[in-house]
Amino acid sequence: MKILFRFLAVTVLFIGFSHSLAVFAADKALVERGRYIAIAADCGACHRQALNNGVPFAGGYAIESPMGRIIASNITPSKQYGIGNYSEQQFAKAVREGIAADGKNLYPAMPYTSYRDMTTADVQALYAYFMQGVEPADIPPSARTDLSFPFNIRQIMWGWNLLYLSGASADKAEAHPGSLERGKYLVEVLAHCSACHTPRNIMMAEQSSLNLAGSPLGGWYAPNITPDKSGIGDWSQRDLVTYLKTGHLVGKAQAAGAMAEAVQNSFSLMTDDDLNAIASWVKQVPAIPTAVADIGLQSPRVDINSVLTGRGTLTDSSTTDGAKLYENACASCHGHDGQGTDDNFYPALTRNRAVSALGPQNLVMVIVEGIQRKTSHSDISMPTFSDQLNNAQIASVSNYVRSRFAGIDDKVTAQDVQTLRDGGEPPFIMRYINWLMTLGILVMVSLLGGFWYWRKTRRSGRQQIR
């Protein structure tokens, strides 16, 4: 009897231990799935500490918007400064609807309009990852979101959401790895490609009829990525996968700015199945033609002996001569004829989309901000010249590069450079917000006045009847 009792006891303990191991394995798998979703959704791009090599997801990074500066929040499980007190339902509401646990509206710099269609299973996994797989960062915010009036009134987002946030999210069956359906989910939901590459209307909402057709992005320009010849029509699926994985495609494109960050922190860490799914979906979206630059013949080769003196030093550090600036600051890497290097580590400027694009934005911003892009394939670093060259010099060297290597006669000015540094041309709503507010007040006054007059005449008519 004792032997039987001991056997039963050991059996119960073994079953309980096995169940615990199974639960632990399931939780670990859920957290790992959430970690991958956070990579695919590029959560770390914004929700990072402002300082270099700071604490992951600790917040504080400033997102420059036309309306002002938006400070990314702490999304670690810190109970004091992060989302440690969020329930799964509150987390899902923030991700899908842009409403924080305290009821405040988030701004669509957080792409909840794309995450709206995130599946419940993915939201659950993402929640598990942030709560169990991320260390809490008890770091107080170093800055707060500061937007101009009336955009600092978060309640106005209620009306914006009513207009532009689509209907209730719908869960879908798990898409097969590498499938077109999986690609659509990645492009339109997790990777939220349209948030950058789709132009905005006057209310700063995405124009779905021009999906992925290119859009200004701060001082940069996110290019057309539809399969039109003005976009990526001449790219193969393999080209797209290579670019997403490495940020570099010989003779076609190099990732810089926000795209370099997306390659480094998101795309380069995704599976080949997912990258191929993304490429497959992008290659079959409706092709949308956009304007392209009228590229002419390259300018004659410059005699560098007449440009430089001594050992490649400028005779005048304040010069605004584009040829001299190029030879001094750029030629050592990109070559005197813009040919780059044989190993393509330093890209050619004669076959470069930043140089031959319709506008000079990306070329100017690369000169201003440089490039920092690190993947398992390469570690690319181009220095920033924002402190070495003034606006007039940056404008001059940009004009020279565009003219010399793409035959484009630009007239970028110092003021143009400053405008790009400040985030680009303000959108319609920012340029005319005062007029729109005045018009709105006049309409309201007119409606109230009309209503008052209608009530008055109605009462007068009743009195005459009596």
C-alpha cells in the first residue's frame, strides 16, 4: 500500500513538474514571438532613450513633426515611468486605437492607424514581451511633448480619429510564411511602410489613393516604392530583399536617415521568408507614376590641380565654391569622378538616387546628418558635415554634385538648406492654421447668429398668431 501511495505521489509530482515546464516553455515561446514582432514593428526606432547606446525602450527620443516635438514614451514595464501598470486590454487599446491607459489620446506619430489591424495573437505576444522580456527602466522623462496650439490639445485627436481611423480591427488566420498575405500584413500593418512613403492630405492623414508613392519626411524624402518606373519598377524581388537586409544596392540605392535606422533595427533582423514576403507584396501593389528629374549630360571633368593646393587643403575654409568643397570633403571617399570604390564600400555618385532624384532633399540631408548604418553584413559610417560646413557651403556642394554627376541644374540656396534642417516645408495645415481657425470661428458665429435669428423670428410669428 505504501509503495502504491509513493508511486502515486511521485506521479503527481512528475505531472505537475511537466506541466510547469510546458507552461514555462509556452511563456518563453510567446515572449520570443513578441520580441520578433517588436522588431518587425520597429518599436525601438522611436521608443529609445535619447542618449546614444541608451536603455532600450526607455523613451525620451524626440520625433520632430511639423506641429512640434513629440517625445517618445517609456514602454518598459516600469510601474512609475513606463507601462508596468497597463493591463493587456489597455495595452491593446494604446497599440490599436491610440488611447493611453489614462484615457489620453496619442498622436499618430505612433502609427496606431497601421497597428489597428494587428492580430490579437500578435498583440498578446507583444504585451508578453514588454512585460516579461524587457527590463524595467525607472528613468524619468527628460523632456515632454511640446506642440504648438491647437495641436497641443490632445482632445482634438478624437475628431481626427473619427475621420481617419478605420473600423474595428479584424483578426485573420495566420498567414503562411513567405506568402503574399503575410507580405501584405508586414507592409501594411507591422512595418507600417505607408507611414513614411505615402503622401499626406491637408489634415496630415495618409492619402490611400497614392499609397507608397513617396512623401516628404522631415527634411528627407521617402521615395516612391511602387513598381512604376519612377519608383522601384526596375528592381527585382532579389534586389528588394538585398536592400532591406543590407541597406545597400549597388548602383541603385543606399539607406540613410530613418530608412537606415529601419534597416539596422528592423529589416536586417527579420527572416528571409518575411523579407521575401514584403518584396512580393510591394512588387504587386498598384504602380503610381510620379515626376522624375530630367537628367542631362554630366558636366566636364574638373581639373583638380586648379582646385586644390598643397595636400588637399582649401585655400579658403569659408569658400562656397562647390568644386573645391567636393574635392576637399568628398573626393577622398567617392572619387574625383564620383566613381566610388571598386568594392562599393563608398558608393558611386554617378549612379545614385539621392543625387539624381527629382529634389535635392536627401542629398542635402546626407551631407548634413551623414549616415550611420550597421548590419551583420557591413558597418557603414559617413561623417556629418553639419558643423563643418555652413548652409551656403552645403548648398553649393549639393548643386555641384547634382550638376556634375547627374546633369541636374539645381539652385539650392542656404535658406533651402536651413528649411530642410528645420524639418522641411511646413504642410498646408501648418501654413494656414491661423486662417483656418479664423474661418472656423466665423462659421461658428454665423451659425449661432443664424440660429438666434431663426428663434427670434419664430417667437415673433407665434406672438402675432396669438
